[in-house]
Amino acid sequence: MARGRLVSALAVGALLCARGAWAQDSPYGGGQGAAVTKPKDDPTPPAPAAPSITLPVLDKDDGAAYPDSALKDGVRETVKVTVVVVIDPEGNVIEATVPTPEGHGFDEAAIAASKTLHYKPATKNGQPIRAKFKHEYSFAPPPGRIIGKVAERATNKPIASATVTVKKDGVVVASAQTTETGAFAIPDLVFGNYRLEVSASGYLPIGADEDLAPGSEIAERLRLDTDKTTAPLPPTSAQRHDTPPGELEDVVVHGDRPPREVTKRTLEQRELLRIPGSNGDALRALQNLPGVARPPGLAGLLVVRGAAPQDTLIFVDGTPIPLVYHFGGLSSVIPTELLDRIDFYPGNFSAQYGRALGGIVDVAVRDPKTDKLHGLAQVDLIDVRLLSEGPIAAGWSFSVAGRRSWVDTWLKPVLEATGAGVTTAPVYYDYQAVLEKRWSKDQSFRLMFFGSDDCLDVLIKDSNATDPGIAGGISAHTGFFRLQGLYRHKLSPDTEVKLNAAVGSDFIDFTLGDVFFKVTTYPITGRVELSQKIAPGLIANVGMDMLESPYTVSARLPPLPRPGEPPAGPGLSRPPLEINLDSTLYRPGLYTEFEITPFKGTRLVPGVRLDYSKDTKTFDLAPRVVARQNIGPTFPRTTIKAGVGVFYQPPQPQETSTVFGQQGLLSNRALQYSVGGEREITKYLEISVEGFYKQLDHLVTPGHLNDGRGRVYGLETLIRYKPDAHFFGWIAYTLSRSERQDTPQDAVRLAAFDQTHILTILGSYRLGRGWEFGARFRLVSGNLFTPSTYGFYDANAGTYLAQRAYPPNGERLPLFHQLDLRVDKTWKFKAWQLGVYLDVQNIYNQGNVEGVSYNYNYTQRSYATGLPILPSLGIRGEF
Amino acid sequence: MGRAFFMIVVIAACNSGDFDPVSKLTSVRVLATIADEPFAKPGDTVTVEALAVDARADRTRAMHVYWLPWVCNNPRADLYYACFAQLGAQLAHLGELKQKGLPLPPDTPPALLCLGLASLGQTKDVTACLQEGSKFTINVPANAVTSHPIVEGAAAPYGLSIGFYIACTGGVRLLPVDPTNVSGQTLPLGCFDDSGAQLGPEDYVFGFTRVYAYDDITNNNPVIDRVTFDGKPIVPSQGVIVPRCTSKNESDCEHVVDVQVPDSSWELVAGNSDSDTATHHEEIWAAYFHTIDKTKSAGRILFDPSAGRVDGSANRFIAPSVAGNGVVWIVVHDNRDGAAWTSFPVYVQ
């Protein structure tokens, strides 16, 4: 808060000279020839300048408050505002005006302050009289302060007596010692750029640069690495996980650069675990973000900006994986407990990612804890999971985790009791093992082995009325594993190298009656990236990634109709096609990208990516550029952003197969545009709006090469309250339309996953005493379907074939809406804690429509509804 | 728990529905066709018989089975509805030749010419142009296989011939082509009553039957050895007599119906093996139909392609609560266009 100062006043006589008309008009005397002395700040009576006139004397001045709007507008200059005041014979200000407005709220602040002034009145011949004069306020930018806590990185324990030094232009301007809780505060800092340095005995010093805005406060959490010459345990990045519930703070993480993408959405640990309706499953939580459609029914799919699920790639620390979810989306293949964060890029992503038209999900696995041995056990009615982690030796740490479903043991009798035609349940498991070596905060190596396996074997004895081939033995076995190595080394403050390599296997083994599909691949993936700061404001990133994947395919399948074309009949109506093939998929890529900061607040990221696909023998050159511009001061930040780029996605392997695919294909292509803005309202509340347009062409259409085309456009809005000590939540709304045209001769149709409106409102609040309550509400346009009517009879198969409306996807299911609630209770004991949660989906039991059922000859139809009210109870213990 | 129940609900939804089962006969239905050669050789003559049933309560108008006097050979992508454009073009050409008095192709069947003229709007009712009867002859062209585009991945080169029929309780007329339907999947024939009103699905079935032709691959129709009812063989001409159901519990009124198909019908599918060198045979299933309530399942798997004979493949006949007579049909299919059927009367006392 700033105070205005009275610095001068004009003598009434001078005033009269300048404004004689006013003096003549005065009803309070001071008429022609009257003289008034200059008012003074001090209470000493003024010396009489004329026998009968005394000047008013200021005797009360509370000062003027520095206006908030000036803070928001980022005004950094000292501003002077002159107010013309009129006082009555009692010395009260009865009128105040600003002849020369300065804006930014200064004028209002000056007027408001001047009306609280009080004077000993001017007198004429000993009688108090009215007077008019000028009063000036000077508004200097108020000081700010830096507060924070200092803690040990590995254990998160506060560090007392650490020295925090603040330098400006290399000169120490302030310093402080941390308290027992590691806290420090450095007040009264004039705005500007500061260098913050922290040192403590037994720890490596760190520093951070801050731009302190006028009147602002910067809250820091600084974590020091132990000096390995005095302490054996290296630091890890598990600090966020280590943060006990209830002590989450707004953490300024130094070293994170602004995103290379137009939009990068990051979900934090608490959000991942506590979003209602997702059962604490991180990757299912993704489905609540803008741009992500609600998948139909039990489909465990990620549908991003109207793209097909296979158009979105999933990475685990940079290594692509083939599956996100276990069967039916019951849970994801990487348990939430192992995740550090999930970065989600709905479009216009960096050149470091390629071979995708949709979005990118990059899952970051957290480092193992290093302070002591930890463990976790969780069980609900679906699966059981275990986790253990801790230090091994100097600089080494580990984590192992596993999960297995056990629904198969109790679901069978339930299914039999309900008379369901299928009386068995899938079995799945996944596993992860991490071994990490950390030499310093700048150099680390991690080895990770992880995988997933889903298996279902069932014998259906009833034949299917619409496709008799869908009966008999059904066997589905899918899975993958990876052995991954990650190495990161910051060679110097300006140079960093990241290496990522993985080998493994993916497999699908599917048999349904007479048809089967068996694929085994052995992908070898790698990525190398060099980041080099070339000059102030210029960083170059150069990298290459590679996918080489030998594979074997053995399949016997009916020919598939092309999109939009009614099938020739049930699966058995055409001679099946068979293939037995060994081959290798080879797809290397090169990319380079520059992070340019020409001015403060401006960021340009031009990049280009070159991909090669051995199966299509084509090179794809994909230039991209992203621009971000901060407007105004550091806080609250306003950013406008835009991006444009070319994106390619090679055909799926089956699309280039000599049997099931076509020869001579090119990559699918998308030209993506997006423009938007982000605005911080408070430290926790922010709003972002982004419009996008994707022009699709060269889309692979069975039987018609790359004749497909389409477009997707829409608007994504996110109002998000980031996690504080009590609450997190957001409102996400997406308005979009996704269209396809399979060939130039076909009509334009809506894409299968088009959803016009997607609204998600969710929040979670900590009530105290270990209780947390959350709710999620979703309102989403219904999914599309193609209406069918009475048509033909296939006498060979004994089934009716519908007449299918043209173009496809012409009708939409009713609006979907659902409310989910979640309650968590945690008990903390001395050495461990116990948690219980109840996650209730569809609390008001809305009968949402998930599909359309027809009778055997398509003369009648009815809606098939999905999820009823469903409680899910889980228990979890950890130490 | 939520996820699991979700799965149950979806599974239940897939199997549920308040619709009548496909096995319940209440309208004009075609239950199957049988070709004397399920897989023909080029140049063969194949006789196809349709099993049509009129299960309407009111049979004032009699049901007739009519065949298009034309066989569609090797349509685009083996799509049955791609034949309609082929037929339309041929009919229009014939009609135009006739109208202009130009000579017709020498082997033009009169019935086809009749349809050609009808396509020009000269007549509405084309019933007379069609071949009536349950049997139809398909002459597989000698070049059926060689004229079919090579299909990469198929076990062997093949040809395809398709015959079309309509079981109708009135007169048959050509239907106008829907110009907005680019897919071409539109009905070419409709069933009309004497007043010219188009009849609905209760009164007609428009269908087709395929005959695949191979140079070397053959297939035999499955064989029905016998049908047993509560473990006893049925004499089809005599049928079975069952008491009406007086219990509220359906399971008290169940009778086991089983169709016996010999192992020899479970033929090996040539060239069909996966990477594990496992061989696959035909899939064989039995479809059940009834005019009197009811069977527990509409169809049961008899032989799985890899597992072989399926244990417990018998069906259940559930006696109705009122007395009456009806018929049960059992059609045995294999997944290579082979079929066999049998039926027996049921007398509910």
C-alpha cells in the first residue's frame, strides 16, 4: 500500500491571480483583494502574509492507497496526481477534482484520499473562510516480498538456519535465515529482478531468478540437494509424492521451461487420485479434460478432438505403449501410485512427437523414494495392488509394483445368477519394476521393466441371431512388456542430453469361432535429444526417435467393408482371408526445434520433423510453429497463444497388408490450427480458451487408397482451480464437430466419435480430519449411430440384414448426464496410514443410453442403457 | 464393484431386450435355403430350395415364393446389393431394345424381358415375370472363378453366384430406386396387396442365397441323424405330445430337444491353420423355430471350429400353459453355406 504525500499548495493569492473569477464567485468571502498564504504540512501557524488572511493548515492526512488496478496493469513508474480541493470554513474537504487524469485507478484513489483530508481553515480577519487550492499525491510502486520454505529434496524435511540471500544486479540487498520450519520471509523489496540464493551446511547451494512485480508476493518452495561429500543419499524427484496431504503448496518448480506446445495440460497427483468416477485411476481421469470425448459404454478409449482412438499416442516416459487400459477400460495399465504426472497434448504438439493425428499422452513415472522403505497395499472388488520402494545403496533406489484382477473369482456366480450368456470374466495383471541411479540432480539413469496382460477365454453355446459366427470359443489375450532405459545428463547450464531406449514385445491373440488374429511384435524404440542454449533467449532442441519392430502376423478374418458401406452379410458370408507373415516395421524420425524468447514474455517455437516409413516408403516433412505471448506483469499472467503445423500418421500395419490392406498408400495428414488464451485470475484460479481447426486429408479409406478427407473444429474452455490446501476442481466445456468424407463421391458424414457438447464439472474438497469429498457432473451429447430398418434375408447364414441409412452416423443417442460422488477417509498413524474410499457413479441412477438394440429383423428397436448407480469401495494402506 | 457391475449390465444389455426371439414364428418367414452343392464347381447346375413358412394368424392371402429369373454373378466386392445396379442396368437395356424394336440378345429369358419392360413403367405388377416355387436353379458360369477378381489371402480362387427370391402374400412390384442412397443398398422388389398398398414385414421376406464356386474345394451339407425329445428319438411324422404347463416355474415345463449331427459332418477347412499350426474345422450350429411357445435358445452351437463337438448343446422346449398344436423346425447350418433341416409337430394337451 502506498501513501500519497502532500508536497505543495499554492497561495490563495496566486490562486486568485489565476482563477479570479472563482474568488469573486465565492460565497464564503475572500473577495477581490484578499490574500491567502501557502498552506503548510507542519502544524506551525504560518506567518501572516497579510494582516487579515491566514492559510489553511493540514492537520489530518491518511494518505492514498495504491490502486489495485495499477498493480494489475503492471504500472512500474511513480505517478503524480494533482487534486484541486475545496475546503469549507471548518476545514473539511467539500470538493475534489482531478484536472489531469492519470488513469489506472490513480485518479479515483487520489480523490478518495483527498476527501479524508482535514485542515485548520484559512481565515480572513480572524474569521474562517472557504478556500480552494491544489493538493498533489505521489504514487510510488509498493514494495513486494519473497517468502517460502527450504527443505531437503530427498526427505522433504525442513532445513533450519539456511541462509537466503537476495541480490539485485549482483549486489546483496537483503538476507534472511530460515526458521525451524524452514520458512523465511524477505519483505519490502522494490520491484525488479532478483537473484535468490540459498545455502546451508551439508547441502548444495541453489539459486533462482525472480521477477518481483510491484506489491506482489512470490512464494517459493526450495529443495536442496544434499552434498554427497557429506551425505550419502542422492536427491530424487519424489518430493511431490512425499508431500503429506494437507500441506500441498503452490510450488514454483525451477527448471521447467514454458511448454513447447500451444496447450499442455498437466494433472497433478492429487487430481489423479481423487477425481470422482475414475476410481482413482489416473489415465481414466484424462477423460475429464477439454477436448476428450466420453467413450461409449465400456470402451476403454481415448478420443481426442474427434480423432479415432488409434490417432492418439500414449507414451510412458517417452516410450510408446500399445494399450492404455485393461479390458473394457476397467483400469489403466500403469497404476496411479507410480505416476508423477500426466502431460496431455490435445493438438498442435511439439515436433518431438510424430506419427499421430490426434493427441499425445505422456505419462511420467515418478522416481522411487529414497528416505526409507515404503509400501502400499490396496484392494477393491476388482483388483489387488501392491507396491514397495526405497533406497538400496548409495545413490540407488528401487520400486516394484504389481496388480492383478480378482473379479474372475466372484463374478462368475453373479453372472450365472443373472442369466447372462457369458459366465466368465476377464483376468488382467500388470507389473512394474524401477531401478534408479542418481549421481546428482543433473545426472541420473533409470531402468524400468513393465508390462500388462489381459486374458479372456469363454465358450458361448448360444448362436447369435444376427451373426452366427459370433459363438463358440472366444479367446482374447493381449499384452505387452518393455525394458526401458532412461539417461539424463545436464552437461552444463546450457546443455542437456536425454536418452531413452526400450525393447519389448506386444502381442494380440484373438480367436472367435472360425476366425483368429495373432500378432506378435518386438518393438525397439529409442530417442535422443540434445538441448543447447545457443544465446540468451535461444535454445535449440535436436533429436531423433526410432521405431523398429519385427512382427509376425497370422490371421484368418472376413474381409472388412469400407467405412460407410453396408457389409456383405455376417462374418461368414464371404470366404475369409488368411495371412501368415513375418516382416519389420521401420519408422525413424528426425526433429529440430528452437525455443526463441526475443522479448520478455514472448516465446516462439518453430520446429520441423522428418519421418520415414519403410512400409509405405515415404518421407513426411512436418513443419510446425507455436507462439506464446504473455501480456502484462508476471502475475496475474495473461497469455495468448497460437499454433499451426503439419502432422502425419502412417497407415496402420494392417492397412498396408497385401491381404487386408492396400498397396501404394501414403501417410494420413492433418493441418492443425489453434489459437487461444490463458488468464490467471488468482494464484489458483485460471481460465483458458482455445479454438482449433484440423483439416484432414490423405486419409486411408479401404479400397480407395488415400481418398478420405475430413475436418474437425471446435472450442475448448477450461476454468480450473488448481489444488490448494483444501480444494481443486474445474469446469471443462468442449464444443466441436468432426466430419469425414470417405471418398469424393461420398456424402460428408459425422465421424463416429463426434460429440457436439462435452461439459464436465468436478471438484474435491478436504473437510479436515482426513475426510475429503468430491463430485463430478458430466453433460455430453449422445453418441452417433446409423439407423437400421427391415431389409434383406441372408438364407445361407439364416440372418436378416438391415437396410442401413445413408450416410452413416446420421442419428444421435439422447443426451448423457451423470453425477458421480466420492468420499475418502484417511487415518494417519505413527508409521503408516489407512485410507478407505467410496466412489459412487451415477448417483441419481440416470438411465443413460449407450446404444440401440434391434429385434432380429430390424422392425423394432429400443435403447440399451448403461451404468446404473454403482458404488465402489476400496481400502488402502501405506507406509 | 462399480466396474464389475458395469460389465454385467452391458453383457446383460447385449443379451436382453423385450423383443420376440428370432425363433418365434408369427409372420411370413424364410428359415433357410439348401443347395444340393453348397460349394459348386464352375459350370455346375445347382438346385436351391427355400424353406418358407407362413406363420400368420390370418392367411387370407396365400404366401408364395417367387424367384427373380436372373442370377447375379460376381458382383462388386461380393456385395449382394451391388447386384441391384447390375440388374437395373440390364433391365433398362432390354427394355430400351424392346421399345425401339431392336433385336434382343439371343439368350434373353422372356421373364427377364418382362421385367425390363416393367422397369420402363409399362406394367406395375411383375409377379408374372417371376419364377414361382420353392426351388430355383442356378447355372454357375463356366468362367465363374476366372472372371472373379483375384482376392489376395483367399484360400483359393472362387466365383460367386447369387439368386434372389421374395416370399410374398400379394403381388410383387419393382420398387423405385432411391437416388440419395449412394450405398446402393435398396430393396428392388416390394410386396403389394390387391388394392396396391405395399405390405409390411409381416407379409414378405426379400432374400438371397449364395453359391460359391471353387475349382477344387468342396463342401457337403451337414447331416441330421435324428432329433431326440427328452432323450427319445422323434418320428418326425408323429411329433411329440406334451402336457401344458401348469407350473409358474418355467423350468418345471422344460423338455430337452437335441439334434444329433455326426462327427463326419464336421469337415476340415482346407488350408486353415494359424501360426501355431492349429487346424480349424467348420462351425456347425442348429437354429430352432417354433409356432408354439417356446424354446429356451434360438440357436445352439454343435461344433466349435477348434474345440470340436460342444457338450451340452441340447436345447429346451418349454411347453405353453394352454393347449394347442404347433410345429418346431430345426435348421442345421455349417459356416460354409451347408444346411439341413427337419421339423416335427408338437401337440400340447
